[in-house]
Amino acid sequence: MVDDTKLGEVDRQVMAALQLDGRAPWHLVARAAGVSESTAQRRFAALRERGAARVIGVVDVLRCGLGVPVLTRISCRPGTAEDVAASLAARPEARFVAVVTGAADAVAEFVVPTHRHLAQLLTRDMPAHDQLTETETFTVMRTFTSAHDWDPGLVKPDAAALLRPEPVRPFEDQVWERPPDRLDDLELAIAAALGEDGRMPVKELAGRVGVSESTVARRIDSMVERGCLRFRTLVEPTLLGFAVEFMLWLDVEPAHLDSAGRRLASQPGVKYLSATAGRFNLCGQVSLRHFADLYRFTTDVVGALPGVRRADTTLQLDTLKRAWVPTAPEPRKERRGR
């Protein structure tokens, strides 16, 4: 078998544009990709049909008081990591699950209603207990950047500026001091529909939730502005040409945590970065084009951060779930004669 690890150039440009703005008008997506609107729509529809791409609306659970995100590193008995990861991915609390290599065998992100529920999950509800040798959990305190905001750098700057006119700021910078912003029943219904299809037309949304199109449009804008709703484009990094994806775990002196987090979050390859409570207090996810780039990232990027006392890297071997959604197998093609 041969991995078909990259999209065609047009598909890649369409998906890169949607990564900058998952709900962008098709004429802007088409302009960024250098094709007609009909071609951009047709290519995305084909990718979605085969399970290679999707746009969803994602509610910010911290902002809306809907739960507490935690990252868990898991060590497994030899030969059981894939089964353990599959069991974790089946849990409704699991938002992200990957098989990794390094000091851990699997990594999962759970969202639980309270820390009390976390204790129940880790002590009584964790699947495949007999296959686990160790777990270590880190509560997310603050998010510097998330995968919703990642710019893979594949779209030309002038087109990127139309899709994302202003630099992305962490929502915590804007709403950190405010109490959680609870969504009402209508907003929850809109968010649920967008969770199925982030590009669902306003007319269809209005019919589904039973209000006018103008009301739906206003509520979407309001949720986005309040930091409650974000749009996530789901496409595996390998299909965009990023061959290496890994989790980065840093122990940073508390006095330097904020400056180190902001500096690291500004790096192009960093898709996700949060300050956490635990042995490692800065945890991130990084995508790089080539394995050889890992050395320079370690020396030139991580090595230049202030206050780093310890660093650990766990390479992602297989990602089973992203943003609550199970990932599709990468497209493959048979060798001739097979």
C-alpha cells in the first residue's frame, strides 16, 4: 500500500483558505485558491463526501461554562496502545485522542462538567483499566492559541488578509475577566446545528431552529463576537503537506509562563497551546512539514523560550479524534498489479 498523503494543489488551497475562515463566502475561498466559485464548492463537496474534510462550529466550553478541559497522558501495557486509544475515543467526554510515542503511549483531551467529574472518570470510568500502567492529567487554565486559529501559511498574504483581516487574539485576552457567558436555548440549538455542518446556510439554519434568517445571522455574529462560537476546519495535516505532528510538554518557571506562552503561540507550526496545572505547565500541539524540522524547532524555538526547565515531545502516530469528531482514515491507493 502507498499513502496518498497530499491533496491536489487546488484542493489544498481550498482547504487552506477554509482553515483561515471556515465560514468564509465561497467567492473569497475561490479567490484564495485561484479558481471559480463553482470549482471551490465542488472540490470541497468531494472532499467532504469522502470524509477527508469538514467544517464544524465549536462552542468554547470554558467561555460558556460548559465544562473543564483536561489533557491526559497515558502509558499502556506493551501492544495495547491502539486498543486503549480506541476505547478513549469512544467516550463522549473525549474531544481529542491520539496514539503517540515517547514518554507516553496515548494522549487524550477530556471535557468534564467539574473537577469532581474528572475524579470519577479517572478512577471509575476510564476504559481498559487493566491495560493502563500510568495516567497523568493536566487541567487547562488558559489557552494561548487553538487549532481553530491555525494558519498553515499556504495562502498568499493578500488573499489571507481578506479571509482573516486582523491577527487572531486568544479569546482569554478579551474575556478573561468576565464570568462565563451562558448560551440560551436558541443559541444552543444554532450551535448544535453548526456542530454538524459549520457551513450550513442561514436559510436552512433558520428553518431548523424555527426563527427568522435575520435572527439566526445576528445570533451567530453575537456568539462569535462574545467568544462563544468558533469555526473549525477538520483536515488532517498530512493532507496539507505537514508530515510531522507532535505534542509538546514544557515545564516553565511561573514568572516566565505568560511570555513563553505568547512567544511560542506566535510560531507558525503551533496549532494549539495552553497553560496547564501539573508537572508540565505549557502543553501544545505542533505540525511541521518535515521530520528534519523537528531538530530546529527544538533548538531554535523551544531553546529560545524564557524560563524553560524541562521539555518533552510525544510524536503523534495516529489521531483518532479531533474536536469531538472521529477522524477518517487517510486516503490510500493500491499499487499497480495488486
